[in-house]
Amino acid sequence: MSNPSLLILPGDGIGPEVMAEVRRIIDWYGTARGMVFDVSEDLVGGCAYDKHGTPLHDDTMAKAQEVDAVLLGAVGGPKYDALDFSVKPERGLLRLRKEMDLFANLRPAQCFDALADFSSLKKDVVAGLDIMIVRELTSGIYFGEPRGIIEEGNERVGINTQRYTESEIDRVARSAFELAMKRNKKLCSMEKANVMESGILWREVVTEVGKDYPEVELSHMYADAGAMQLTRWPKQFDVIVTDNLFGDMLSDLAAMLTGSLGMLPSASLGAPMANGRPKALYEPVHGSAPDIAGQGKANPIACILSFAMALRYSFDQGAEADRLEKAVEAVLADGKRTADLLGEEGVQPVTTSEMGTAILEKLDASL
Ligand code: NAD
Ligand code: IPM
Ligand code: MN
């Protein structure tokens, strides 16, 4: 049998810095665990635009469709702010998500014990937190038509359209219910059915799908109230399912419950491929962090934990994913902190690669 294949797209800004640490971990799995991956690397985002004049070359898109999993760092940066909208770095990522049909974006927010003191919220509120946000990723206002900037009378109008079909809601709801079944059997669906027709349909379809999962306790919340509840008492949630835009915002909010945006991984999953595993792309929730790029300050944990998600969801290696997550936890318990996690006076931050090395040492120790 051939080795499982991975396409690595480091991207821009801190993307290549955090991905370099993931590369070391992939190599470790090859040497220490005999899990050898066929790894290829390519460009996405601003760096792809610099080389090809497009943020995602067709050849890269084709490769992404063929591999077992894609790992992405981050895209974007101020250098590309003035580019035409159609070739902005972010368009490359959106094309990958859309053409691979990665409709279910899993964004787990877990607060490691060692970081409970560090959150901007009180320790009680976040200690032991373990929630999963399922964000719809290939539809909604990100992709709805009509869209654009048009002339109307003597001024311009910016237009985006929130649009959801029943089947789009149905499939992401099923993913969320399936996850809830494997966790604490609680699902909260968030929309704004009080002001948006798409929200009314969303609530109806999720309720209907819920009939197939009678063991799951389903609740509904307006997304604005959901944001409030996520900061008030996040531990009331287990799985949250929501649309593309609300999911984008709520997951950044959830990131800060765990201490830093540099901690949150994600898995974007589509329909099963011939091998039964879902089509998949794994990436940290954070962006290219232009303010710290090139300084060795980036926290690689979100990207490393994204690889752990790949082990679990694409390669059926749940025990190895646990091993990697435990290694991260152990390093944090030792007090190792990248600069984004520093609150305490007098603690020296470690660099991106020192954090990678510390995690590798824990992996070695786990054997
Ligand atoms: P960002 O996530 O890049 O940064 C927000 C803040 O968090 C910054 O202060 C940054 O230093 C910090 N931060 C983020 N990741 C970190 C890490 N791993 N370690 C330490 N600190 C970290 O968001 P932004 O500044 O709003 O966006 C910058 C660029 O990234 C934009 O072009 C945006 O479109 C893009 N972006 C890309 C993705 C992606 O590729 N998936 C996601 C979000 C934003
Ligand atoms: C994310 C990002 C992306 C999004 C951008 C970079 C396209 O913010 O993955 O959270 O808005 O989905
Ligand atoms: Mn985002």
C-alpha cells in the first residue's frame, strides 16, 4: 500500500514559520512511529500571487483534490492589501474550501489547565473548557449571489447575499449531530431567526435533522446572545453549529477563552472519498499575523494541533493524535510559553522553534 499523502501549503506571514515545526513533527512520526507520509509542498496566498499572478494555481488546486489531506498555514498580509479583490490571498483559501466542498469546519476550543490563569476571563469560567464549534464553510454570505460593488444613482453600493439551501443546512447539521453523539450529546444551533429568513430556514432544518438524533439535546440561540453566553459561561456548551460568518466570528471569540488565537486548530471536512475518509484541509484558526511575522515569536501550537486533527480525522490515528495533544499539554504544564501566552512578570518567552523542540522532546518521552 502506498503511504498516505499530504499537501503542505505554508502560505504567508507566520504560516511558513509555524509549518516548519509541523514538518519536524511529521518527520518524527516517520522515524519514531513508522508512519511515513508522502509530503509535497506548494504555494497559496500572497506568495502564490507573487510567483503565478494568482493566489492559487490550477495545478495546486488539482493536487489538493488528489491528496489524502491538505495542511495549510495562513494567507494574507499588508503587502497584498491593495490587490484587486479577485486575486487577494484570501481568495486562494476560499477557492480551496469551495472546490473541495469542505462544508463542515470543526473548530475545537479547549482550555488547557496550564493556561486557565492566562485567559482574559476568570479561571473558573474557562478551566476545563472543551467545546466544538462547527462552522458551515462553503456557503452563506461568503459565497451568495448577487454580490459586488455596483453604481446606483450617484453612489456605489456594496452587496453580499446570505443564502442557504435546505441541503446545505442539512449536511452541516448532520456533521454536528454526529460529533455531538461522540461527545456529550448536546448541540446548540446559532442563527438570527428573529431577523433573517435564512435563519428561520436554518432553525427549521436543524430541528428536522434532530429527529434522527433523539439522544442529542438540541437547543437554539440567536447568534448575538450566543456570543454573550460564550463569554458569560462557555462551559454550558458542548457542540455549537452555525453559519459561515457567525462561525468565523464566534470561533475567534472562543479562541480567546483558551488563552490565545495561537492555540486554536481546525479541520475542514467534506464528503467521504473512495477510501471512506473525508476530503479534508487542516489549518490553524489564526491568520498570517503580519505584526509578528519573521521574528520567531509565533505560537506553532494551533498548526501542530491541526496536524493532530489530521491524524484523527484523515488517518484514523486517534491514539497518535492523543499522543501529540498530550505532548503539547505537557510542554504548557512545564511553563513553556511563546510570547502570545505571556502574562506573568519575569517569564522569558520561548521562540517558535524552541516550542517545536520542546514538543518533540515530549513526544520522545512518550515512547
Ligand atoms: P491574525 O490572526 O493574523 O492576527 C490577529 C492577532 O493575533 C495578531 O496580533 C497576531 O500577532 C496574533 N496571532 C495570530 N496568530 C498567532 C500565533 N500563531 N502566535 C502568536 N500570535 C498570533 O488576524 P489579522 O491580523 O486580522 O489578519 C492578518 C492577515 O491574515 C489578513 O490578511 C487576514 O485576511 C489573514 N487571515 C488569514 C487566515 C487564514 O489564512 N486562515 C485567517 C485569519 C486571517
Ligand atoms: C478564517 C479566516 C478566513 C475566513 C479568511 C482568511 C478567508 O478569517 O479562516 O477564519 O474568513 O474564513
Ligand atoms: Mn477568521
